[in-house]
Amino acid sequence: MTEEYALRCVLMLCCALLSANASNWLYLAKLSSLGSIRDEETCERLRGLIQRQVQICKRSVEVMDAVRRGAQLAIDECQFQFRNRRWNCSTLETMPVFGKVVTQGTREAAFVYAISAASVAFAVTRACSSGELEKCGCDHNVHGSSPEGFQWSGCSDNIAYGVAFSQSFVDVRERSKGQSSSRALMNLHNNEAGRKAVLSHMRVECKCHGVSGSCEVKTCWKAMPPFRKVGNVIKEKFDGATEVEQRKVGSSKVLVPRNSQFKPHTDEDLVYLEPSPDFCEHDPRTPGMLGTVGRQCNRTSKAIDGCELMCCGRGFQTQEVEVVDRCSCKFHWCCYVKCKQCRKMVEMHTCR
């Protein structure tokens, strides 16, 4: 091994670890025993934050409980979207919460960064609209009559505040260092794509006013989509993510498709730098790489959740297990539903 090659390997490792730290704030989801984040001293004790994030915490202590809810929201949505894939967003009790799986510039890392940035924007915006925060409330820029003939009223979600806070808090490591590495550019791009998944799916909700339910007057407000919708959108972007590389264009460094035959990605698309591992085998050197031994699979499916793909050709074992379901449910006046508990035997297939 030459000295130049060794130095290059060290630099690549440092860059990977540096990028990994950018998602360490997700560890906030593991701090449920801490109680509410109410003062500056609490900010100093929060694990996973870099110094700039600690400073933001001190300036905006009241927002941090929403950020913590956003961290949990990101983890929950990741686990839902990837529940049937070889890598299923399993978390660790250490940092980073997804292990070293997301330290590489893969599609999975792209998804984690996008859903995390989106979740902070979503949770902070929701806190604004609920009256939880003094610094923000409803979006009062939405008012008056609309071209469609209804009145803007009610509490429009202040998505602008949520997005701005997400940009300042989530992007802080890459932006504060002025990093121009390909991984930093990838993270920033995917963070913004996640926020755009919320912004581009804002919807108009309305209420009719008038005698006997007539709609003589209709008032409307802008509302965020359900976060499951945001997760679905980002998961679709994951499936169609573009592999990119860094190039210098003029005085700037940008990410362009590695394959010149692919069309350029948009601001709403996810990008990644390197292919994903197969996630088949447990790798003790890579925390979070748990493999698929023991994972449940679908014997009749030909998709990634099927036993053939999920088990990576190792085969699967079948056993009968007893499950308890609610059954024979009846509605009783007034007003409850009473069900029986039914037991049945079902086949469960797990990877060898």
C-alpha cells in the first residue's frame, strides 16, 4: 500500500464519519426519559448535537420538543416504508441511530436525510399551528378572498417557519463548515428534497357556512399533507433516485448524473453517490448491518418481501404459530363495539 493511497483512505474515512455526524441529532428520539427541553442547560446535555445546533437550541428552546418529535417521526416513517425490505431501518441505542449503514452515500442514506429534514419541518410547523410556540403561529399571510371565490380564514399551517427552522438546524453541519465535498452536497440536496415533499403537497381545506348546511360562505385554509403522504412521496423518490458524481462547473462544484444518458435530477429527486450493499449478511464491523436471518418473509411474493429475495437464496423455514384476532364484532346502542377474541393457527415463514 503506497503512502498516497493510505492517505486517500484516511481522508475518505474522515469524510464518511464527518457526514455521519450530520444525522446524529436523530438521537434526540432516544431521550424520552429526559423530559421536556425547557432551558439552556438542557441544551448542553443533549447528546448528538454539534455546537452550532446547541446554540440554536439555546436560542429556540421552546422549539426543541417539536424537533425531538420530528426525530421520532422520521424513524417511525423510515421503519414503515422499509418494513418489507432487507434493510428495515433498525435502530441502535448508540449514535448514529441507524448505525454505519447511512455513513455511506447510498440510496438508504439519501432517504434518511430527506425524511429527517421533512420531519423537522413538519413537526415544527404543527407546533406553530397548535399554539405551542410563542415565536410562530398560523400563517397570517394567507388572507382575503381567493380567485376561486372563497375566503381565506382559519389557521393556515405556517410551513415557511417550519422549513426555515429545518434548514437552519438540520443543514447546519454542512453549511457551517462551507463543505463542498460530494457527500455534503448530497446531504444538502436530499435534505431540501425532503422539505419540498411537504411544500409541494400542501392542500386547501375548507368549511361551509350557511343555513341547514348550505355553502353560502366557504372559508378555507392551507394545511400540510399527512406525514404518511410525505413518506410515500420520498419513498417513490428513493425508488427512482439518481446516482451522481461531483464535477466542477465554473467556480462551483455540482452533482451530475454518473451516467450521461440519464436526464438531470430535479430539486425534488433523491441522489446518491454509491451503490447499496445487498444487506443480506450480518456484519459486526458495520453497526446497523443486521442481515436478514430470522426476518419474516412472504412465501408467495415475487417482490423484495418474498422469501426468495428477502432470504438471499439461503432458504426459509416454516412454522405454525397461534395468533389472536378480534372477531364477531357487534355494535351496541349506544355507543360501543364489543368483539370476541378468536384464535387461529397460521403459517409464518422466516429466513434461514
